[in-house]
Amino acid sequence: MAKRILITGHRGYIGSVMVPYFLRAGYEVQGADTGFFERCLLGPGGGEVAGHGVDLRDGLTARDLEGTDAVIHLAALSNDPIGNLNKHWTREINGEASVRLALLAREAGVSRFLFSSSCIMYGAAGGGETEVDENSPLDPRTQYARSKVEAEHALRPLASATFSPVYMRNGTIYGLSPRMRFDTVLNSLAGSAVARGSVRVFSDGKPWRPVVHVEDVCAAFHAALEAPREAVHNEAFNVGAAEVNVQIGTLARHVAEASGAALELLAQADADQRSYRTSFAKIARHLPGFRLQWSPCAGAQRLVREFRALGLSMGQFDDARFTRLRWLRKLLEEGALGEDLRWQANRQCSARGERAEAEEVMA
Ligand SMILES: NC(=O)c1ccc[n+]([C@@H]2O[C@H](COP(=O)([O-])OP(=O)(O)OC[C@H]3O[C@@H](n4cnc5c(N)ncnc54)[C@H](O)[C@@H]3O)[C@@H](O)[C@H]2O)c1
């Protein structure tokens, strides 16, 4: 069993939940993250483990990875709007840096490399009418989606007798994290219900999406780490189970029922038309140890309870810290990040003060 793992992107939304998950499961965990969202904290916690503060485009060496059994590679520019902001950054970070990291890992003798991929690569395949599985044609519609397809494609030939890449194709993820995101669908619906008192859907509600709780994502990655090599070697998996396929309108109704908030359907001409229902037969077959805990309905109820317990305010819900694109734009405008999306020299001294400021906003 892999016991010593490196989680990249450990100071992001998923990473901040996944680090404590694997620590509780008895793993020795290290992190590697450039810290774009370091100070984007909502509530306590945040993956405080030994970590490398590095940009994975050129940080880390094979030596840093020696003695590591497995790498979980979460670090990425992680949504469509960021890809549209600058295609080059998304290609460089999500694609080229992923291949670079996999090569270093292979050189260092790491045996398993879990790549955090996305069901977004199915695009509008089937229009929600038919199910897409891991062999379905890919239809990446955005730079972000293309970067995931390109990365999977480039990682595949690196597989060897001693190195097993695995492609974990996640649906849209939801659930509370210390480094929260409100720019994903269920987090946004539930956040709006609690903070604003209404659930807003910016489409006709018909598109299908798989929505998966962040803790279930952790459990799926755990199962992929523990599985025998032949079950996962160079394989792609849609992460979830049948019940996570849901239409956005149904999801919104779950949130409205859980919260008592009003439901507003605000159909927009330019609404996101991605729609796909996903088959999860393969993950059930290859990773029988993985059991989904949270249905979208139960997950929506849980989120509403958690946001209420936090006293989620409109100020927090609408804070740039919790929308990836807005936060990166702010860092760019302030000059904290340069044109190559790297930290500028004065970052170290300002970061400490800003972290204190972030903690005040949370309180
Ligand atoms: N959140 C979702 O709904 C979702 C769905 C499908 C797939 N994924 C994938 O899961 C992974 C994690 O997603 P997330 O929601 O936690 O994203 P996130 O934006 O919250 O976290 C990503 C982390 O990667 C780090 N990072 C970015 N570029 C880096 C670089 N060059 N060097 C080092 N670190 C860098 C950031 O600082 C950040 O902490 C991503 O690969 C994403 O594409 C997420």
C-alpha cells in the first residue's frame, strides 16, 4: 500500500479537504502548491502539512520526490473562465507542468500518479440523452477541457512496468472546504439560498451534470491508491455513481426544499449548454472498495446546514476570494502576480499581512 504521498494543489479547494482525509487514513502527506488561494479561507483548517511552496512549471526535482509512493496531482487552473482569460497559462500549467511532474515522479521511482481530470471533456456529448462512458468520444469545448484531454493524452505513453498513471475524471464537485469555491454549481446554489435567500438558476434548468461531494472524491482517490496495479494502470475513471447525474433544475429544487429559499429560473441566451449524463459502471467494477456516501439531495441538505452553521453572509458569498477567476484577476491587477502568472518579488512580505486580513474577514 502507498503510504507516503505527495498531493499537489494541496492549498486549493479539494486539496484542503483531501490532506486531512489522507492524514486521518494514516498516510504521510506532503504538499506542493504555489499558493494562489492561500489566503482564500472560509472557516477553520486548510491543509496545514509540510509542503513545498513551488510553481510546478519549474519547481521540484526528482530528488524532492524520492521515497514518495504516489503522487496525487490536483494543481491546475481549474475552470473554464480562467482558461478563457489566458489560454497559454492553462496549457502550460494543466498540460506541460503535469507531464513534467509525471516525468520527475517516474524518475524518482514513484509507482502511482493520480491525475485529477474532468468529465468536462465530454462536452455536450449526447446532449444528456445518452450516457457517456470512458470510451465515448471526447468533445472538449473550452481551453480548460482541452488542457485536460491533452494532459491525459501526453501522460498515457509515460506508463511503464513500474509507473502507473490513473486519470480520475471528476464531475462538478461540491461540499464545504476551508478554501471554499462558490464558482461551482451546487456550492453556488446552496450559498445563494443561505446568503441571499433565493436559489438562482441561470439557464432553463435542463442540462445534466454529475455532481460529486468532495469527500466522495477523496474516497475515490483513496480507492485508486489502494487498488491492485492491474485494476488502475493507465486507466481513466469517471468518479461517482449513477445517482450523481442530475439536472440543474432538480438540483436547485433540492436546495430550495432544504433551505426554504425561493427558486428563480433566470434563463439566459448565453447560458452554459454543457449537458452530459455519465456512466460510472467502470469505477464500480474496478474499484469495488469505493462507495459513494452523498447523493445530490442529501449533499444539498448538508451544505445548507453547514452554511447556516457558519452564518454565511452575502459579503462572504460574493467575496472574490471564493471565485477562482475573480481572485486571480485581483492578484494580477495588484501586481502580486506578473504577466506569466507567477508571484512577483514583493509577494512574501505582503502575504503575511494579507493572511491576517483574510482571517479578520472570516471571523
Ligand atoms: N472543483 C471541481 O469541481 C473540479 C472538477 C473536476 C476536476 N477538478 C480538478 O481537480 C483539481 C483541483 O481542483 P480545485 O477545485 O481544488 O481547484 P483550486 O483552484 O481550488 O486548486 C488548485 C490549486 O492548484 C494550485 N496551482 C495552480 N497552478 C499551480 C502551479 N503552476 N504550481 C503549483 N500549484 C499550482 C493553486 O494554487 C491551487 O491551490 C484541478 O486539477 C481541477 O481541474 C476540479
